[in-house]
Amino acid sequence: MPVFEPTTDLTPSAYDPYDADRPLMLRCGCGADHAPPAHATASLEAEPLGRSFMEAALVKALFPQDRVRRAFLKGVGRRTAMAALGSVLPLASLQAMAEEKKPLEKKELKIGFIPITCASPLIMADPLGFYRQQGLTVQLMKTAGWALIRDKIMNKEVDATHFLSPMPLAISLGLGSAAQAMNVATVQNVNGQAITLANKHKGNRDPKNWKGFKFAIPFEYSMHNFLLRYYLAEAGLNPDTDVQLRVTPPAEMVAILRAGNIDGFLGPDPFNQRAVFEEVGFIHILSREIWDGHPCCAFGVPASFIESNPNTFAALYRSVLTAAAMARKPENRELIAKVISPAQYLNQPEAVLTQVLTGKFADGLGNVRTVPERADFDPVPWQSMAVWMLTQMKRWGYLKGDVNYKQVAEKVFLITDAKKYMKELGQPVPDGAYKKFKVMGKEFDAAKADDYLKSFAISKA
Amino acid sequence: MNPGMQAARQEALKAALLSLLILAVLLGIWHLATLQPKAVAAPVVALTAEQIEYAKLMGKDPASLAANAATGTSGKSGFPTLSQMGVAIARNLASPFYDNGPNDKGVGLQLAYSLGRVGLGYLLAALVAIPLGFVIGMSPLIYRALDPFIQVLKPISPLAWMPLALYTIKDSAISGIFVIFICSIWPMLINTAFGVAGVRKEWLNVARTLEVKPQRLAFEVILPAAAPTILTGMRISMGIAWLVIVAAEMLVGGTGIGYFVWNEWNNLSLPNVIFAVLVIGIVGMLLDLMFARLQKAVTYVD
């Protein structure tokens, strides 16, 4: 339920619906659509209706007779009344929608995506109508690989896109492409990846013995790449010299695993589960066993899009946050699996998606595992996580020279905006921007990023 | 009916029969290869609750699993059987023009997108290659000057141009068309130049003696004389363009028969992939037949 915030603590406005001593007048005696005290100015210009007016209108609807309202307020007191009403009425979101009187600069949008469960929130927002609710007509454009996602968002062929969360950092820094300012509005998903190995390695579960393995990863600037490298390096393998890492579009991973071209992959779901379903591989570990709560994909736009379409961006933000909030609830997961499985979205068997999203799955080794946290959709773009990604880019030589981690993280990961819109939608808002977390048991503190980077035995930095 | 024609007819009939026989043999091999072996013995298998659950998650009905264990069949996957293939073909042909938004369209619509792309790229290539080929063919000097460039550019795989095109053109749809353009330009250019250069000297000399104007010379002497060679080039180009479009669309995605193959590959849906492969083959054959007809129309006997 939305947190109901008192709006009238300081200066009671003309519409104050919680004032037991004054009549609640919404319209002026002149008959025009403005409040009595505003008679002079309102006839000159049409003021946008404020938040207190929204509340007043709702209270008026609840208590059509002013006498009843006054009696109620005198009986229970102002604060109790506000809290009670706040718990039954979605005031915050109604107010947010009312504030959206501002015209959208662009109503028809194209959004790029890769057909993986990471993109669930932005995909489900289409069939479930979350974009339409905000006045947007969205076309979701299925894309063949991450390099193409990068090119399409940089070329403005799509307005907004699903991308791997390190990608906007790399694009903003001009790594692997021309430099263009990109922003992360929300993280799409946390966890939800896995290391899948070919069935022939069922007896070879210790990464120390994996020298010479060939692994597929979806893209160089991906959490998959960084997590796999981290995992291998912890086992004493140098990911640059001891194994082969091949960039492969997610959708092709199962096919090449079946063909025997690779020994395994750290890839996005549903392809880990699909490999199990097709009986070509098994799930060695879930990515949450490397870092529980790691971000994976993100949703974002070029900075120039926000500048020229601030209201559309706000509407887009609300749609995706609404979807994320729904996706976080375990009871919705089966429904989500159903709406994203058709050919125009993921084009995958629903049975596979349900296993990924509910966390009750066959692991390919004959066990049924129940891990409800297997996939989650926390949308908060933690800047500390952006800093971690930058340290890993330095660690593996993608990023050379000195970088002001915090400056880059704060420019790209829009946590302040995310919090603002989460608050507007009445969602719980987290504190801070630099949450600490642990990767394979080792704590990461963004304030000591350089020391962290220096602490690795296997590193190019 | 003369005996010669009758013999030719009999020959054609025999060839057709042989084709059918080969087809039957191929289908027979397919059928045998995908036939699921049947076990003789039927051992009774007791499944624990967990095994039943696991089987369910693996997409196998536990009720039929016991039966499967008895008959020796295992799971789904693998190559489709003939009947599965037939179902896939029937399903795709039943509604070839459905449109479920930008990512899911019927095979007919996808073909239309591919043909449109090929048509546009090919037309642009023809507009550049044929006039340029004329110039090169008529002037040995230009021919020699441009030859090194053509020789270097010609063998480059058209898909190698794709990243460059995406970077410079900044539009994936136009990049796809560009790739078709660049791959279909070379055979047309070279064949046009070759055909034009090879027009018999006597004909040119006669034209010159008759003081034919250059424009008339080009259109009424050289063009008809070089037409068969030019059309051969165009036919080769079309073949290459149709080969390349599938790969290009698999790379760029969005629409087209190549995207259809890619999307079904994602889902590891082999029946649909095979169906698309058949469609690509048939359309390619029709395109080639069209050019063969045209070629026949302009061929002359010396």
C-alpha cells in the first residue's frame, strides 16, 4: 500500500480536506471550476490542480455530506483520518497520474530487447498494459544480439532499450564503441543467471579442473563475463589464458552446447533451464551462488532522450517500475511466465519459463531444486554496483588509466530518479546509493574500490 | 508426332519418375532415421515422488513416462519425424499472413519483407552496375584503371560489410539493403563489362560506317549483342542476393525469412526451421527460373 504522506502539515491549503472547522468547498460560488480563494487568479490562468485538490476530491467523494466529514474528523482526529484513508486509497499513484497532465513529448516508442527472462518487466509491461496506462504506445523490437542492441540504441533506431548493465557504462566511456552518454533508469533483474555445463562434465564439478574449457558468454561488457571471470579466477584459473571465452548471443548458447562446440556457458535464463529441458546440459551453479543479489540487465535510454523527452521518460519510468514491482511478487511469477512465452516475446516453452521464474526447477542432475530467489527483479540501480563493474573492467584490462568511479557511476546510474518515481508510485524506497554487498564471500565497499581492485591475485590492472 | 519428339518425351517422363523415386528414397531414409525404437521387454518401473516431479519439470508426463520406459522412447527433442514435419508445414501454410506485432509474423509476410529487401538492393545494384559496366566495357583504359579495385572488392564476403554499414549508415534496415546491393553488384558489373567488350568488331565497324549516333549504337547494337551476357550476370547476382539475405536477416533480426529461421532456432524448433529452409529453396528456384526465362528471350543465334 502506498505510504500516505501528509501534504498539509505546514500551511493548510484552501482545499484542506482534514480541517474539521471549515466547510470543504471545491468550487467557487461563481460556478467556474476553481476554488473560492483562487477566484481572482483562476479566472486569469488555468492553474494545474495540486495534490491537496486530489485528496480533497477523494474525501469529498467519501463524505458527500460535509456534516458527516466534520463529525468523522472530530471523532478520530486529523492524522488518524489521513492514515486510514491513505491505506484504502491509492492516493500517491492517483496523484502521480494526475500530475501527468504534462503532455508527453513522444507517445510512440520503440524499445529493443533480447528474448531472455531478464527482460521480463519491460516485456510484460506490454501485454499487461502498463505502457498504455501511461499513455504510451510501445513497440517491442526483438533483437539478435547485444552488439546490435548497442548499435540500435546509439543510432536511435530504438528510443529505449534493454541492455546488460555494464553496457551503458562502457558506451558512456567510449569502450568498444564511440562514446555516447547513456543512462540506466532501472536495473531489470537480479540473479537469474547460471553456469551450465555440458552433460559430459557431470563428474567434473571442480572449476580447478576446467583448464582448456570453452565457455560462451553473451557479451564482453556483461555481468556474465565479469562473474565467470571472477569465479574462475577464484579457482586459480586465468580466464584470459587458461580457458576460452566466446561471445555468443544468448539464444544460440543451447544450440552450440548441443553441437559440442563449448563445454558450458554462463548465460541468461531461460537458456540454462532450456539446456536442462533439452537434456544437453546441467546447472552447475546459479549466479546467486557467486553474488546473491547481483544486477544483470538494465533498462535505459541515451541521455539525449531524457533531455528532449522528460515527460515521456517519466511515463516510461513509471511503466517499468510498476512492472518490476509486480514481477518481484512470487505469486505473479506463473502469470508472467505465461504472458512472456509466446512467439513475439521469448518464444520458449512455458514449462521452462515457469521453472526459471518460480525457482522450482530440475537441475539436470536428477534433482528438483527449490530456490525462490533464483530470479528477482529489484529495479534499484545501485551506484555501488556500477563501481564494482568498473573495477572489473579495469581488472580485466577493458578499461585503462585512472577513472573517477563515483563520477561515472553517478552519471550513468540514475538512482535518484528511480527513487523519486518509486516514491511517486508508493513503492518502498531504499536508502543511500552505495549499498555494500559480498561477492564470493568478499565484501565490496565502493569507497575503497582501488584497494579492492589491488587485492586480486589474478588481474591485469 | 515424329519419333524424335516421342523419344524426348519418354526421356522426360523417365527423368520425372527417377526424381520421384529419389524423393521417396530420401523420405524413407528420413522416416527410418527418426523412427523411435521399440523395446521388446516391458520392465515395471516404480517411480518415487521426486522422480515424478522431476520428470514433470523435464516436460515429460509421468503417466506416459512409465509407458515410455517400457517402449524405450526418451523425451522429445531430436530431429522431427515426417508426421511432425507435415504438421509444421500445414500449420505454417494455414495462416501465412498473420501479424502478431513486430516480432511474430506469418511466413508469407516474412517472405514479402525479404523479397522487398532483395528487390530494392538488387535494383539499386543494377542501376549502378549496368551503366558502369557499359562504360568499363567500352573503354579499355577505364577497364584497366578500375580493375584492381573490382578485384579486391569482389571477393569480400558481403556480411563482412555489415558492421561497417551499421556503424556508418546508422540504420539496420538500410544496412541490410546495402549488403544486398554490395553483393549483387559485382557479377552484374563484370558480366556487363565483359559482354560489352566482347561485341563483335564487325558489327561496330558496320555501325561506324553507317555513322550511327553513339546513343543509338549503345541501345540498338551493343545492348542487344551483350544482353545474354548481362542477363547471365544478373542471374548470378540474384542467386547470391537470395543466399545473402537469409544470413543478413539472421544477423540483423526484425523481419524477413532469415529472422524467421533465427527466431525458430532460438526455440530449437527444428520442424519450423526445416520448413523455412524448404521455402527459401523454393523461392530461390522460382527467382532463378524467372531469370532463365528472360535469358532465353534475349539469346540469339550468331
